[in-house]
Amino acid sequence: MSEPRAVSVGVLKGGFGKTTTAINLARELAYRNERALLVDLDDNGHMTLILGHDEAYRGEQWGINHAEDVLIDGADPQQYVVSVTDGLDLFPAHVNLEDVQSGLKEATMGTTRLKQELVDELLGDAYDYIVIDCPANRGKLNDNAMYATGNIIIPLRPENGYETGLSNTVQRLVMEAREYFDLDILSVLPTDLSGRIDQATRDRALLREMTTREAVAKHVPNFAYLSEADWDAIDAGEYDGPLPGIRHRAAIDNANDEGVPLRDYDPECDQLTCYDELAQIVENGEVSR
Ligand SMILES: Nc1ncnc2c1ncn2[C@@H]1O[C@H](COP(=O)(O)OP(=O)(O)O)[C@@H](O)[C@H]1O
Ligand SMILES: [Mg+2]
């Protein structure tokens, strides 16, 4: 096992695959190693609800805002961790995470709380890896995730607005944070691809941009990367390599509906190898080509 690491999965756009990526990445990290923890920092609570912890989200399980108790009042996070599957746990979102965000604005050193009160408490001790599902809007919760992890995985979906999703995230989240601390882009991740790439589709446009813009291309995992030679072969009708992932699969969507990670829903799904490679990128701390 490599050194313990916490990672953020974030993009300033909803519906781009953050939650799906975070769940399945953390599942593979737990599968390949020992123990992983998911942290749901999105006030929409999708991850917490998908994984079946509605009572924790609504505040009924513990009778308090557990996120506030930890991040504002310094309580022990471990008492609020619930189990997902073998080796994988979840620190759930709370329906009033917005209040926590306001509290963090007022708090002394309000950007450091997630690191101090949760990540530093648990990482390398209770968990080998921590994966944080970030909110789609800018604010103190995102700042906390960036500061606590020092890195970000940016999922992108080939739908209208991916260019602004990426540029907003890089400019308004990554660059602004970099004025104050080191923040690595760990991966830029095309997800939910279903179109052809030998014709002028949105998938092709997304992959072209991702794999030819140098600053971005080096962060694209091998399962989604196409070299100049690959593109030449595609345009000559001679490409016989695998289609770039993560592909659209009913099993990935159904696993969310069933409230389990992909590996536990369909261990035969061909896209599991992508999540496994992503887990290796997290273990290594970079994409190696
Ligand atoms: N590779 C995929 N194949 C099929 N459905 C997917 C895939 N990736 C994501 N989805 C679906 O797309 C929707 C949005 O994904 P989600 O992870 O919730 O995005 P976000 O967290 O950024 O809002 C969800 O319904 C999810 O199940
Ligand atoms: Mg989400």
C-alpha cells in the first residue's frame, strides 16, 4: 500500500458524475486496500440518500446536526460514521449543511476544520483513504475539501456546459486556492461517454479537448486517453483500441438506484477496470502514462 491519502471529487456543476465517481472510487480503494471512508459534503445529500442513510441526512439518527457537531464544535467524527460495504464507511451529509457553511464563515480558521477535525483524526489511523464528494457551488465547504485533501479529481460529462464546468472549476476553485496553498489536479475524468468518436459528436469534442490541451491531458487516465497517433488512426478509420471510458452503463446507474457501489451490484461490469485504475492513480498520487 502507498501512503494514506484524502482526495476531493469536485466540479462546479451538478450532474457531472461527482457522486458516482466518489462512491465507486472509494469502493475500489477499499477493495484494493483495507479501509476507505466517503465524506458527503454536498448539501443535496445525494450520496447519503443513495447509500440508504436518510435518517442521518434528516438529522433523525443522532438528533443533531452531526456535521456541525464535528466541523464547528470539534466533536469526534467517528461516532457519526456509518457502514456502506466491506471496508467502506460513510460520514453522511446533513440536510442543514448550509448552516454549517455559514458557521464556517464565522469560525476561527474556518477553512481548516475538515482537515483538523476529520481528515487528520481519521486518515492513516482508522482509514487508508478518504474520498470527499464536494458541493457544486463555491463556498466554505469546497474550500475545506480543497484544503483538507490538497488535490482534486474533476469528473466531466459530455453535455452542454462541460467547457464552462471545467474552466470555472479550474479558475474559481483550483487557481484561487493555489494563491494560499498547494492544490494538485489529480485527474480530469471523462465520464458517462456513449457517443461515437469518429464523427463530430460531443464525446469527440470533449475527448479532443481533454487529450490535446497539455495542461489537462497529463491528468487524463489511460482508460480515457487518446494519443495523437490514436486520433490519426480514428480519422483514418483504422483505430482498433478500446473505446475511452468511463462509458455509459445501465449497471452504473442501476447500482446508484439500488444503493450500492458498482462492484457490489455487478462485479462483471467492464467499467470496473476504470475505477480500479482511478484507485491506482489515487494510490500513486498522479497519472502515469
Ligand atoms: N457511467 C455512467 N453510466 C450511467 N449513468 C451514469 C454514469 N455516471 C453517472 N451516471 C448517472 O448520472 C447521474 C448524475 O451523476 P452524479 O454522480 O449524481 O453526478 P453529480 O454528483 O455530479 O451531480 C446519476 O443519475 C448517475 O446515476
Ligand atoms: Mg452529487
